[in-house]
Amino acid sequence: MVSYIVMARSEFLRALERQMEVAEGALKEDQLLSQTEGWDSMASVLFIALADEKLGAIVSGNQIAQASTVGDLLNLVGDRFTP
């Protein structure tokens, strides 16, 4: 049985910031991805891997392409976050 880390949305954002090598607090949920420092195809892959590794959520590249904000990305993992 695989167990995943239970984490809040804010904790996931901090983990993504570390993976993207941007400053802590740089990612805000209402921020447009097109205006987000460091958001590129590699960051998309990092998001997919982090969602799978930490939350057990499967996210596709097509889903990410439909996202316009950081919050949209977080919504892709649905109810996997702790309240």
C-alpha cells in the first residue's frame, strides 16, 4: 500500500516553489501562470510529479494547459488537500 503525504494547499505551494527554485511565497493562487516567474514546460512536469508523489493525484499535460492561474493548478488535484 502506498501512502501519501497529507498536506494543505499552502504546503503544496511551498513544495512547488522549492522544486521551481523560486522564492518562498512567490506563488499566489490568483496569480496568472503567464505572469509567473519560472513557470514553463519544466515547471509543468515538476507540478505533475509533485502531485503524483505527494498527493497521489494524476494530472495530465492537457489539464495543465487549460489552467490559467496557480489556483487552477491546485484545483486539478481536487480534494486531495487537507482542510
